[in-house]
Amino acid sequence: MGYEVEVKPRALKDLATIPLGDADRVLEKIEELKAGFSGGVKRLSRHWPEYRLRVGSYRVLFAVESERVVVYRVLHRKEAYR
């Protein structure tokens, strides 16, 4: 099952603040979401957005809306769940 990936402007701002090598890895993992969920994806309880993707020390917070993955934030793990 393939998904369309939408990255919100706030997530793009988050990506601009992290080191370039880490940002490249995060973008690669976001692209892999098009093919479906693989390792590193976990459903969050009592948190919005509903899912997180772990990429090293960074967390990609996203939600699934029918056939679409919407990426809301890309944060360091110490800031992701506040």
C-alpha cells in the first residue's frame, strides 16, 4: 500500500534547524514512508500526531489521513514529546 506524503511548513522549518547530515537521513526516511511503514514507526498513545518515526536522535511526528501521511514536526528526541 502506497501513501502520499505531505510535509507541513512547520516540519520544513524544523528540518532547516538540524545539521545537514541528519536532515538528509530524516528526508530519506520520510521518503520511505511512501512505500509503507517499516522499522522505527510506533503508534503513540495519548499524543497528537498519532505516530512517530525514529531517525537517530530525531523524531518525525506524523498522522495518517486515509491514503496520505502528514508530517507535522521533526524534533530532537528530548523535545519531541513535550
